[in-house]
Amino acid sequence: MEFNKENTKDRLFADILLPLPLPRPFTYRIPDTEREKVNIGSRVIVQFGKKRILTGIIVKVHSIEPDVYEAKDIIEILDDAPSVNAFQLKLFEWMAEYYMCHPGEVLNAALPSGLKVSSESKIQLNPNFEDLEEKIPFADKELLIIEMLEKKEALTFDEVSLIVGKKSGSSLIKSLIKKNRIIVFEEVKEKFTPKIIKKVRLCPPYDQKGNMQELFIKLEKKPKQTDLLLKYIKLTGFLENPDKNTTGINKNLLIEESSLSPFTSLVKAGFFEEYEIVVSRFEEDDEESKYAEVRLSETQQSAKDSILEQFGEKEAVLLHGITGSGKTEIYIELIKNVLSGGSQVLYLLPEIALTTQIVQRLRKIFGDKMGIYHSKFSDNERVETWRGIISGRFSFVVGVRSSIFLPFDNLGLIIIDEEHETSYKQHDPAPRYHARDTALMLARMHHSKTLLGSATPSVESYFQAVNKKWGLVELTQRFGNAKLPQLIAVDVRKEKRDRKLHGDFTGLLTQQIEKSLHERNQVILFQNRRGYAPYISCEDCGHIPKCDNCAVSLTYHLYHKELRCHYCGSHESIPTRCEACGSNKIKTVGLGTEKIEDDIKLLFPDAVTQRMDLDTTRKKNSYQKIIEDFQNNKIDILVGTQMVTKGLDFDRVNLVGILDADSLIHFPDFRAHEKAFQTFTQVSGRAGRREKAGTVILQTSSINHPVIGKLLQQDYSGFFNTEISEREKFHYPPFYRLISITFKDPDAGIASKGADRLFGKLKYFIPKEQILGPEQPLINKIRNYYLEEIILKFERNKANLPAIKFKIKEAIEKVLAETAFKNSIIVCDVDPV
Ligand code: ADP
Ligand code: ZN
Ligand code: ZN
């Protein structure tokens, strides 16, 4: 039923989607005063439960009073126009259903917290307090609070504590409430604060040049004010161009401490006026544009034409182009096309690849039409991007996975760069979504096209392309004269027998590093583990220290002199004696980036070595700083984890060393080979991106492993063919869809019992051979929760997954309702990665 807002006889209700794990929206009453502002997609403030103040979104307006609870009034409608549009609401719903979570959880992930209000308890004087003079005695400290409230109207609890001391603060507040002297209220604040600049300009009639003389006469004998006026005139260039007065001048530019009082006098006399303007947080690039117009090569041009042609009949095209083939320039040309047609473009990049390198390149081309959305952004910056899309200021956004949530209303193209990247998948908390798959759905809703790009496509995506569900374009040459690097695998076991190893470095690798340094080239060394050593072990009894909260060994961090858990972050000091047998013979086992950095500094003391991993890039700009230093040749050798493999483009890197290829290849996961192939190809791709070909040295103990073979030949399709037949044989994606269900409980026995219980219920509607487990995962305890895992497999396109997911949800709810499992948590992960 359509609803008539103007019909004032009806009581109006709104269903509000709240950012909470609730199965459905809640109904609130729309107060008459707010009627005019009601719009689907607008933000509202509501009270939820007894105390909580929340920001929700109007998803429906109607006149049906809820029958199970009494609808509370909406406190306020925050928006004049919707903050969330119909496309987004539809996407949230789809995500909740597909990823088996609640729409409120999706909303919570989607809305930048700057768009949510926060509330704070404050006190004020009770306006209805009856002054029965002297009847109620107040203590001195209570009087102090009352006195403050007479001056300041409201105080936060913290402010009260500051006045009367931390200890007595809350008891005094309680006592004053009891005596009816004060009341508590919740102050609701919007978190977004615009960036405001204070400005100054001349008031009429002195904004006219002709009236200047009159003003100076008035200021006779006021030398300080005259000086300030002269300063204003000089800084603005007012006499040459009186128009300059309209834009005024930044207040802090005009006045210093010493000139504050003459300034105040000038304002009071009505000569100057102060005003404020709201400005953008995204500073404009003042730098002169160094962007040289790029012309696509013939190969690039025909790739672009082919993409456009295939878009004619396919909603998605995969651009498989080797590293350095110039995919980015093709994206840029396509983006220009779509923008000039008046549609919006979203360019998705994995978290770590979104660095200054690419942003600067795009900024020069797209200027201030381009918005950025990054998790290292502040709330305020995120809100500015969000609102900038609604207002039309940004028609093009580069962003990380969460930018699929932005309020686009007219998408023409989504680009998913490095589409194979696993960081597109969100693990925790819900929604556990894959940004690539969600972006494809988003594109479909907008009738937009999707371009996926990678040098090493995911097996799932390449499968879509070779099966002609998507289009496919392949680029097999590097741009210009650049050659792909030569890959050499070195047998670590043989080098050991021949006594050629220098610690963890083979003879060949050390030799090549020396050569590179001698030629003044740069080197990248890759190891997929941070810390010094994955663990330490007692030489006498073999004891390995483990985390108390998680079933994993603690990683040895030399720099911080700590043992750290990489799962829960807990840490302890390095023991001098074995906690099991008391022996002092403790050795480190295995190889982390810290150890490589250490060893390299010993082997090549004259080279500048820098490490890049999670531990050296925690600060806001540290990642960028390392990249810039490397780019400016301030670093000779860069040692790092997968961070060094991602999309970086350097001129002088001609050697890449992969220290230990085996740990990735033999990782116990069905995607291990894929991941190894991708990672090694990507890190190799950093070498020799200009005229001179580079070299990649891969150290391994599995020299005859098929993945290594395909890698040396740089044979992606050979790799794909082997991999896809394995996937088919063992019933893995893309032939089967997986849902992983993890049962968590602080008690190991209950976790096991609960998982069995759930298994018992799933068995009724899922054939037994499609249910794996329950089983303890490799790491069976994390943050003091014991884990049991069930994996469900469904043949693609055969099972009615929406219906099955619904039944799984029901089964989970039933199990969780049992008192035995009151502390348990069940996590569903659809298409786990
Ligand atoms: P990919 O993203 O495929 O790894 P890039 O787009 O980074 O490759 O291109 C590799 C290098 O070649 C970059 O330095 C880029 O500036 C340069 N390049 C690519 N296409 C052109 C072109 N048409 N004209 C000039 N330089 C180009
Ligand atoms: Zn021991
Ligand atoms: Zn831990």
C-alpha cells in the first residue's frame, strides 16, 4: 500500500534498519514534527532498549502499528535527503542473505562511523526543582557542582570528576539526583565534523577602494590598528584588485598573538568581519601537473577495443595481462570513456596496493572528480567521500574493498584490479563478504560492466572466462622493451650438501645480490613470515613455547625482544631457560623477515637494508615512506612479506630473491598451489620492469614440484589446467561451493558436543557426503575459544542454496538456544578463502 505522508489523520510508522545483528528492522513512530523529513534511506536517531541511542536508516514507511511491542518515537530524522539509496539497500539485503548474516551487520560495516551519532551522558539542573529553601541541605561539593551548572548548563560525568575529584564524582551525582536537584540526559552528537577555516574581510562600505581613505582617517592615532589594516591590504592585494576582499584572508595568517587586541577593536568598530567557511579535507594537488599524455600502444589499444566489444554481450571481462603489460593505462582510458558518458566508475584495489604511486598517477588525470576511500582514512574523510558521491562532486572513486558500500546511483563501470587478491575477502566480523563477488552483483544491479584485471587470475575467475561466461582479453608482452625476468630455482638441499649455503642464503643468491649492488641496482627479498623466527625450541627436550590463548607456537621477535602470538597479539619476554626442563640451550627455528634483515646486514654491511612487513608499517605513513625511500634509491635491499609483492613499479629493481618457496607450496589448504603460483609470479614481476631484464632466484627444497616447473616456464595456463582438474576431482571451487561453519566455545568439550549437535541437524537436509567434519581445524584454539569446523560442499548450480542457507540458519538458531551452548558462537563463512 502506498502511503500518503500528507494525510495527517494517519499515524505514521517507519521501519528502521539498525546497525545491529538483528533479524529484522524495528518499527518506530514518526512524530508529527518530523513528518516533512521522512524519506526512505534517511538516517534517524532512535532509542533502542532502555539506554542505547542508535543511528538507523528508514527502510519503509507505513501506518501499521506493531502488535508485539509499543513503537517508540523516532528522536530525530538527521537527513533532509537520503544518505543511503535504493541500490545500497538492495545490496545490503543481498549480502545478508548470501553471506548468511543480518542486514544490520551489513549496514554497520557500510556506514562510516562518522555518519553514526554518538551519545554521552550529561547532567543539568532539574528545571522542575522546587526550591524549598534550606529544607534540603547540600554538601559543599554538591553546591560546587550546582554552581558550575548555573554557569555552564550541562556537564559530562568526566567534567564533574575533574571538579570534585575522581572518587566522589559519581556518588555526588547520585546524591544530587536523589535530591531532585539535577537530571541526567543523553546528549546526541553527530560524529562528522566539517573542516572549518576562520576568515576575515573588510565590511562594507570599506570593501570599496574609494572608501579606504575615510577608513584610514578614522584610524588616526591608532597605529596598531592601522598596521593591521595595512597588513591586510598587502596580503590580499586589495588595492590592485578589490575583488580579493570577497575571498578574504585566513584569520591565522593575518593575526599573531600581539595583534589580537587591535584586531578585536577593528571587528568591534565594524571595519572587519569574521566569518567561517567549510573546506575539503582533500588537499588539492598544488604541484604542477607532471602528467604526460599517454598514448596506448597498438597492443593496448586492441585490448581496449576487445574489452569494449565483449562488453556488448558479457557483463564482465577478465583482463589477463602479465606484470608490466600496461593494464593500468587501459583502465584509465576506459574510465575516461565512461565518465565522459556521464556515469560513475568504481576502481577497486587491494588495501596495500592503494598507495601514493597509483593515487598520484590517477589524481593527475582525473583531478578533483576522483574520490578516495581507504581504511587508513579518518571518519571525517570517509564521510566526505560518501557525501561527495551523493552531491555529484565525485564521479570516480578509487578504493579498497569497503568502497562497494558507497552511495553510487549510476555506476557505468567497476574495475577490480588484482582480482585474485585474497584481501578482497573480509574475514571478521560479519559480513564475511568477498568484494570481488559483491562488486559483480553491485554491477548487475546498476546494469553496469565489470572489468577484472590480474597477471595471475584466481582459478575461479579464469574458469568463468574460459567457459565464456565472461569475456577474456590476454596481454602477453610487457609494455615497451621491458622483458619478463629470468627465473632460476636453486635446490637448497644440494647447496647444503655442497656446503655452499651462507646461513639461509644459497651461493647463487649471495653472488647475484653482490652483482646487483655492484651495478647499483636494487634488490627485493621475499619471505612470507614476519618476526625473527616462527618459533623457538629447546635443544635438550624439544619444548616449544605456545600461546596461552591460542593453539599456536609463539613467534620470536628479536627487535622487540619478545615472543608474540600472531593470532591474539599477546606477548611475553624471551625466556633464558626452557620452561619445561630448565635447560639454557634455546635455539630459534625457521626464518622470518627480521632474521633475513639481520643476516643481510652482516653479509652486506655497506648496503642500506630496509624491512617492510606488518611490524614496520603500523604507523599511518610508514608504508608510504619506505616505498618513497626505495623509489628514491635511498634503500638498496628491501626485505619483506607479501607486502613487497603488490603492484609496485620501480625502475631499478633487477633482482628478486624468494628465500623459502616451500612453506607456501606445502601449506595445508586446497588453494596453496594457487596462492604460491600467484605470490611468486607477483613478486617476480617487480624485477626488471624497464629496459634491462631482471633475475629471480627461488630457493626451494622441492625442486621438482610441478608448481615450480610451471612457474619457471611462466606458464599460467599450464598451471591453470593442472589445478582445475584437481579441483574437479576433489570437489572444490569453482565446481563446488563451500560454506564453512565454525563452532566456538571456551570449553573444548562443549565445542565438540555443540558441533556434533549441529551436524545432527544438518544431516536432515544435506547429504552426508557433502558434510565434512566436525573436525578441529589446524589451529584449534584462538583467543581462548576452542574451535570445531564443519565444511559443507554444494555442487555449483545444482543445489538450491538460498533455501539451504535458510535452513542452516534455523538449525544454528536452534542449537544456540540450548542452555548448554549459551557461551557458544557459531560463525558461517560462505565461499571461505
Ligand atoms: P601492469 O599494471 O600491467 O603491471 P603498468 O600499467 O604498471 O602495468 O605499466 C607498466 C609500466 O609501463 C608503467 O611504468 C607504465 O607507466 C608504463 N606504460 C604502460 N603503458 C604505457 C603507454 N601506453 N605509454 C607509456 N608508458 C606506458
Ligand atoms: Zn627443554
Ligand atoms: Zn594467542
